Amino acid sequence: MARNICTGIVLAGGKSSRMGTEKGLVSFKGKAMIEHAISMLETITMNIIISSNSCKYNYLSKVIVEDKVLGVGPGAGIAAALNKSSSEINIVVPCDMPHLSQYFIEYMLSKWGSKKILVPVFNGRSEPLCAIINKDVAVKMEAILDEGIYKLTTIYDIIGVDYLEITGDEPGFSDVLFNNYNSPSDLDS
């Protein structure tokens, strides 16, 4: 896939209440967790958008997009970032999943096939914050949010999501691929 036909969207707009501090800025293996996400995405595209309502990420010199409606969950951040994106294909990743790999995301892109939304499923659990999303769904996402529907998996279901079953044999897969870190104790384990 050509390097700049897609955009990477890093979700960093959560409340970080369990972490006790801005989660994306927490150090993991020598750098901020958000920097792991950005570094991984930059191996695929230089078009990077950070979805956040915080100015603490300005040092990264990336486009930062705030939610249109605050406090309603990641759907609002995704919709706002999709509206800002100039790419049809958008790779959405959370800032707190530092083990995601270029090879796994490229594998997901190889399975894209012009879907609306593609979400991986591993061991029966979907990972809705790690997704490939078509820009065209932004308007529909906003309409669903305006109806007061905020649960991301419900939004995806209404729009039409394709699930990608992950067996563990995919390129770039590891047992910790989908580990996310929400609290200091998660970092210790």
C-alpha cells in the first residue's frame, strides 16, 4: 500500500481517571505511550491525527482534533478525526496499546477490501479501538451520536462493521498485541 493513501488516527481523548494522569504521556519502555502509537503509524503513513481534547500533545507537532461533543466516549473523537482526515482509509488506534505492530496493521489493511469498518476479534473479544475505518462513515457516526447512542460497538453495528477473526498466526501478532494500559498496576504486570 502506498505510504500516504491512508491516515493514522491516535485516540488520546479519554479521561485517564484510572491512570491518574494523562495516559498517553505515561512512560512505557522509555517513551510516552502515544509516541509508540505514532512511531508505529509513521511506518505506514505520515498523515497522523491525534484525537484529544488536551493541549498536552502539542509537542508532537501533529494535527490535533477535539471532540465536537465532549464526554460521550471515543465515537465522538473518531467522528471528529474522520472529518478532519483527507484519506478514505483511516487506521484508528488507541494511545494506550503500545504493542500494536506495523505488520499487524498492514495485515489488517490487506484485508480491508473497501469495507466501512474493520475490527479485529481475538479470543471472542472485539477490539473496537483498533480499527480501519472509511472516512465516509463520519456523517453517519455523528448522526448516531446526535441520537444519544454513544457505545462504540453499537455505533459500528448500526453503520455496518466487518470483524476480522484473529487466530494468533497473523503477521506482527503477539500475545500482548491488544494489551492496553489503563492504570499504574497494568504497567507493573
